[in-house]
Amino acid sequence: MIVLGIETSCDETGIALYDTDRGLLGQALHSQIAMHERYGGVVPELASRDHIQRVLPLTRQVLDEAGLTLAQVDAIGFTEGPGLAGALLVGASVANAIAFALDKPTIGIHHLEGHLLSPLLSADPPPFPFVALLVSGGHTQLMRVDGVGRYALLGDTLDDAAGEAFDKSAKLLGLGYPGGPAIARLAAAGRPDAIALPRPMLRSGDLDFSFSGLKTAVSTRVRAGLDGEQDRADLAWALQAAIVDVLVAKSRAALEQTGLTRLVVAGGVSANQRLREALTGARPAIRVYFPEPALCTDNGAMIAFAAALRLQAAREAGQPLPPAPDVFGVRPRWPLEQLAAV
């Protein structure tokens, strides 16, 4: 089964083709970072308009590179939510229009499920069950994963996600967008423990997160005055260390609580090198899995893959594949734990 995946939840247009027999056939991604950078964050209307311009050319590009036509695609998967409503509607409209015109099945995919399952695309995929740390600009969650669609929420952020803390702090420091990579670059010149920042909810006794107070602490330090580039680097080091310490501590607590020994880390922040080193270097009994670097950010491959898993399971169960609906919508807010198992 060949599945076309379309991802337009926020500021990246991702298109991919996944074959259940041959694997990933091709993918293309356009990032809007340069467009949004001047505003210090994503402008939803601009994001939607850019998706409109990119989605069809990228689809043609991926099909051409794979040597396929739309008629050879068996089904279309698209990101139904969560995300920016206007951006989601672009992908949903294109996916359902193609499916309706060619009489192909279509399926809406949860954006976070795509991230969560993306490490399964690697050469060494994690077996179920495992604990998943979903950490990005909009989400910081811990989930127990027993199979596709079998998710139990263990902990969630009460306010800002880790990626938001990076983005907002980067803006305070006069750095570019997105904030995570900018903070990491500046932190490379920082001195350990030169500046102290809090570790929010580190000892809360639960698996929830809170990062808004950390951003406030960075704001307070900036307003107090930074003496040159070294101080800025020291503050970046302290911020990154605080976020990593909390993520690592909560992830280990989740593993202990569930009794599991496998941890999957997915989402944009999973690319942070300090986080990777901290999670993989401390406990040999724990196996940590990350997506391939190209799959850490939003991308079409994870949507095509998640759609293929769900459609293949339906086919194997003798269920009819879902046709393109006459009326469709998107889900800007959509709890991951509400998904049905396959």
C-alpha cells in the first residue's frame, strides 16, 4: 500500500510517500522559519498562505522523485490536528480533494501520534511497550505507549512547553527563531553554573511540567542587566541545563513508575544534543530511541507512516478503508489519549 502523507499543522509543509512493502519512498519539506523569524514566532495567517503555495509543488516533486503518479497512490493521510486551524485546513482540503477526485481512501492523523511513531521509521525501531517523551514548541508530555493508538497520558505541561520556553527566552536574549537551536549555539560558549536558574516542578512528586516560571526567571535576569556576550552565553547555558534537567528527571521517574526500560523521545526538542547526551549517558539499563535527525521536526514522513499503519491494520481486520468524506474538518485541539487503538 502506497500512502501519500501531508503535514501542514504549523510552520512546515511536509510531503512524503510511504510504501508498506518498501518503506519510505521519498519526502520533501519546506520550512517557514525565515519568513516568521522577523516576527519572533509563527504568524498563523502567513503560515496558512505559505502552505497553500507549497503543498502542491512539493507533492509533485515527491511523486516525480519516486517515479509515481497520483493514480498509483493507494491512500492519502493528512494532519487533522492539533495545530493552527488555518494551516490544518490547507492540508485537509488538498488531501480530501485528491482523495475525492481519484476515489481514494483518506485518513486524518494526529500530529503527535506522527511524532511518537517516527522512531519506528529508523533502522533500529523500538518495540512496544515504551514510555514516550513528546517535547516540542507546543507540547511537553509523557505517555505510556502499548501499541498504535494505545496511549496513556502520564504527565503534561501545565503552561508553557519546553520549546516555548526556548523560543520566548531566545527572544528576550535577542536571538533568532526558533529559539531551541539559537539557545544551544549560544550556550556552547557558556560557563557551567555561572548563573543559577530554577528547575520548575523538579520535585513535585508527579510527572507534570511547568516552564513559564523559567522563562520569567530569564526575563528577570535580562532586565537586571547582562554584562556582555559571556553573560548572555552563561544565561543560555543555564536555561538549557534547567530544561534538560527537568526533562531527564521526569522521564526517568516515568520509567520507574511504569517499570518499562525503553524511552522514545520525539518532537523538535529531541534534536537538542545536550538532552540526547543526558538521557543516553546515565543508565545503561535504559534504552533510549530518537527519530532520525530529519524526522525530529514536523514532516510528511511521520504522517504517511502513521496513516499507513492505521490503514493497513484496518485492511487486515477486514474493515473497509475510509473514503473521502463529503464534509470534513480539522481539530486544532485534540488530546492524544482520545485516539482509538488499531
